Amino acid sequence: MPTLTIDGKTITVEPGTNLIQAAEKLGIAIPYYCYHPGLSIAGNCRICLVKMEKSPKPIIACQTLCQEGMVVDASSPEVGKLRQAVLEFLLINHPLDCPVCDQAGECWLQDYYMEFGLYDPKFNEQKVKKHFKATPIGPTVTLDSERCILCSRCVRFTDEISKTHELGIFDRGDHSEIGIYPGKELRNNYSGNVVDICPVGALTDRDFRFKCRVWYLTSTDSICPGCSNGCNIQIHVNRERPHHAKGERVMRLKPRYNAEVNQWWMCDAGRYGYKFIDKDRILIPERREGSLFKEEEWEKLLGSLASSIAALFERYEQNALGICLSPQLSNEDLFMAKKFFEEQLGLPQITVLSPSPEGDQDDFLIKSDKNPNTRGALALGLSKVSFEEIIQRIQKGKIKGLYLFGQDLLALLGESKAKEIFGKLELIIFQGSNQNATSKLAHVVLPSATYAEKDGTFTNHAGRVQRFWKALEPLGQSLPDGEILRRLASEMGTLLEFETPEAIFEDLAQSIAAFRGLSYASLGQEGKLLPDGGKVVARAVRHEKEDSRE
Amino acid sequence: MSTKVMHHRPLNFWERIYVPEVARGLWVTSRHFARNLFIHTAHRLGLLKHLQAAVTIQYPEEVRPYAERLRTRHRLTQREDGSPRCVACMMCETVCPAKCIYIVAEEDPDPNIEKRPKSFDIDLGVCVYCGYCVEVCPEDAIRMDTKIMNIASYSREGMWYNMDRLLHPEKEGDVLLKPKT
């Protein structure tokens, strides 16, 4: 355990810690471009120069490991002079593109120039023209090699993380530039990450291109709902200037560091999978009369829905209503559903049905289960029967009503089979955020909020319960799923009184053994594993998979 | 802040007896009237042009000359080919204290320009004419030097100026009042 002194402060660190990390622990920010904690050390940007006692020349902090007795000067005016000189060299071929550059506002060149800038530049030679100016190099990324400072972060990313080796540095000296190997393009499942790690505007996102300036964005921590990995993300919302992207509110998603889940990265499917939040949403509660939909007030619609359900129970029995919960719902919403459907109405026909079939999987972040909360649904013990059983009972005429949570049965079962099943049902309730073929055939449509519009928790594939925060107000008249169930319950004469998702989670942690001892406070930003290590649940997952194979 | 206390000068005897002061006021007014009547009549006859009479400017037939630095209605400057110089960097939109500038950006086919405004609207009904947009512009793309002051409309929508109107203030020249030079 080496002990060293940085700027007069002493710290003892783990062996193998470099000077940047040690300084960070002391609250001293050493600037860097090429260093990235998730990548190998390149040591080529030179901006992290520091002075060290008994060293004849300045050294770079990223490459230097802490040794016993080091005395480092990381922020004196002389060190600032060194960095100023380095920055002058880095900017030799950099164009004055800031007004048109999407990176402006979160650009590390701008940030460090504010601190170490040479405001009276001496350089008056011709800038070297590079080959790529605003050139798309793949489906997601635009390259502008004039802006590049050749830190090689993106090259190391494609070599070490995505292992796809598309990018390289070509030519020599002043003419060096980042480029794509001949005949290739930057097309892999993690390509969007090179935009995040590019400290300048050389690699920018084609999806975000010119949509909004970054200083208009507000950021909210969240969890990606794209698969069961539960990558930690930030939702970037444009609240101030709705005219910029035709009223779309969510501008982009960015990964958020979580050592246990996704480190610094996220996949492209998750990164660009936010469009449903602003597109094709169901905005107003509706009830079908004949072939037309009639828009109704929440209260009136839920009142008539409650009497329809009561009438259904009267005509047949409690078994006549099938419930298809979705693993897209949060733990809190599912717990409300459990309380309402299972405990208060005593319905036996409850299942958890994924709205999407299993997809691809890899050995890094992408999981085949495309739902964020399958583990949570299983831990809550919500799958009483299988979906196949519900279908069989509908075909036998035992189930007469079906309550869907966003699933499109036409896509899952095929159009003819789904329509045949719908023909046997007297009441189809569709509660979901987005329109699909099934929502157009339902009798009652209840608009629900997306994950970005509510607070809650998801349980990922490893049993890690992670919190997500509300980034936006629900669009139109939509409401969080738990709130819809609470209102429906009170229309049906039962009570589900919870003020906040936090109160729901508190009750959940008390009454469900798998979640015992957890609370929003203890989850924090990183989330927490289910207390039993999720062993019981893991067995249930296996069981479920075997079921689905049969 | 310190307060300065002002004391009125007490009226003297001559002022306090009132009537002489009234007479003096009448004399001042009559003198101006007679002088203006005389000089305006002379102007009509083409005489005494070097003397100035009453200072009323007969707006809108006459317009007071504006100062060079006066901030008047905005315009967008153009490149040689007539396209706007604006690159939609959103600086003016960001700095605007009234939030009356609305820009939507798009890709310019020329990779050396890269970005251009798809639409550029200013709501002049909200603008406070502070001139920050001109000051902050890195491309000299917006100026407030049209000398157009009479901006009026029968509706709020009419106060919205789109990119075309901002690029071509001269198109509205015939209905505009310009100071005599």
C-alpha cells in the first residue's frame, strides 16, 4: 500500500492505482483526454502532465503508478503552463467549429481551455486538411477528423470492449487521422459508446445530430428497460425548447457508471430505444362503442369499467377474468396488481406475459429477455398459470374477459389466432403506453405512463433491484400503472391506499420475503441484490424456461 | 445609498403678489406664438429658411433622424449566394432574456457549412430589443440595423417574423417609414 503526497495532501492507495485516480480521491482534478478508467492506458494526449520531486522532467499522471514516498505537484502555476503548452499543440489543427459542433457545451477542449487556454495564440501556419468532414462512418456515428485530437479512445474501445476492430489511426505525424479500415463501417452493437468516450466533437451521434444543444438538457438517472440486464442510464430531456425536435421530449440516453452492471457502457438497442416515449402514445382513456372509440374522463371510464367487471363476475365466476401482467412494469406496479387482482379480487387466472419474444444475447451486456423486470415479477410470485393455459381456457369459453398490460397479442400469437380468441371474449381491457394492433381491438383502453414518467424499481436478471426516477410528466392523460389500478380498485369498492411509489415499496419489502429489508434509501444509485441472493427466484426462472420450451 | 434632501427656494415678495407672474407667463407664451407664426409664414413664402420654428416633428410625414447605434428591427445577414449566414448555433436563442427566438436546425448539404437553420422565428411581440442576440452571434448573422421602428399588427401571430421576412427587410420597404437623410 504505497503512501504518497499530492499537492501537500497525503494518501495511501491500493497498489496499481495511477496518479489520476489517487488525485481524484483527494478531490484534485488532473485533466485528461486519452485516459479512460475502462480502457487501457495510451498516454498520448499529454495533458495530464504533473511534476514530481526528483524527476528531471514532468511525467504523465495516467501512466504513472503510485509508489511509496512520491511527492507530486499536480496543480501549481508551472504545471498549468505545461498543460497550456500541450493544449496549444492539441489545438493546432482543430477548427473553430464550436457553433456547429454538437459537442459544444460538453466538450473537454472547451472545458480545459477555460482553465489552461492560451488566449493569445501564436500559431499562424496553415492547418492540415483532414479527409473526413461530417462523414457518417456507420449507422450511428458521424466522424469529423479535423476536430479529432487523436486520443485513440475510440480505437481502444473497438479493440478492447466491442472487439470489432473497425477504427484505426492512419498516416503519420501531422497528417495522422482516425479512420475506418477499408471496406468496413462502424457497425456493432455498442457503437454509440465511442460518442460518449470521445472527449471532443470528432465522433458525434447521428441520432442526436443538430436536434438540440446540450445545455438545454436536463438529466435524470434511470434504468434502461430494453432488456433484463438493467443498464444504468441517464435520460436527457429537453424541457425548455419544445420546438427543437417537433415536441419530442427525450433527446437521448447516456450510460451511467455502475461497476456491477454495465460499467461505463450501454448497447445501441438500449441507447436508441427511447423513441416510444414520445411516439404513438395513447393519450386519452377510451371505450369502444360498436366500431368507434369514445374518449372519456378517467373517473367515468373507470366507473363503467368497474361495473363491467362486476357484471362479468356475476354472469360467470371470478375465474372468468384473465390477467396478463407485463415484466415491463415496475416492482411497485406489479405489487399493486398483486394486491388488487390476487388478494382483493381473488382472481386465480394471473400470468406474466412478455410483450416481446426473446431476442439476441451476447456475453457482455445484451440479454435475450427483453424485459427489465422479469426477475421482479417472478420474485413477487405473480405467474399463477401459464399464458397457454389462459388461451386454452378462453378457447373452452371459461375465460370471458382479458386484462392486458401493453402486450400485442396479434404480434405474439399471429393475427388469425388472436382474432379468433378476441371473438370469444366479452371484455378486453388494454392498459398500456403505446398504440398497437391489440389496443385498436380492445373494448377499454387505459393510457399508462412509460418508465421515464414515473418513479419505481426494476429487478434485473441477476436479482439486482435498481431504482429509476421520474424524468417527465406523463404525456396526455396517461397515469402510472399502479395509479390506474389504485383508482380502479376504489371504483370497485376496495382500497389500495398508497401515496407514493416509496410507500408501495416499503409495504412490498415487508410482505414479500424475497425483497425483505430493502428500501429506496438502501437501494441508492447503484441498486442492491435481493437479500436471498435471488436463489429461489433463479430456480423459478429455470422452471419458467423449461415450461416455455415444452 | 445616501439621501439628498432638497429645499425649495421660498417665494419672494414679487412672486407672492401673483399678478405680475401671471402677466409674465402670458408674455412668454405670446412671444413664442408670435415668433412661430412669423417664421412658419416666412417658411411658406420661402424666406428665413435658416431659422428654425417650433420643434414638433410631423410624424409620420416627417421622421426624426435615428442615431447610428440605435437598435431597430432585426435582420438576418446573407452569404453571397443569398442563403442565411446563420449556422443555427442557438447562441442568440440561449442568451435571449425574453425567450422570443425560435430556431430549428438542419443539415446543410455543404459539409463545410454543416449546419443551417431550417426555420428562424422571432416573436417581436415579446422581444425587448436588448441586442444581446447581435452581440453574442459568432457569425455576424443577425443585426439590428434595419432602422425599421413601426412594427405593428392586428394579431399576435402577425408579430411573428419568420426567416424570409428577417432575411429580406427591404421587401417590406414601401410600407415602412425611413428617416429623411
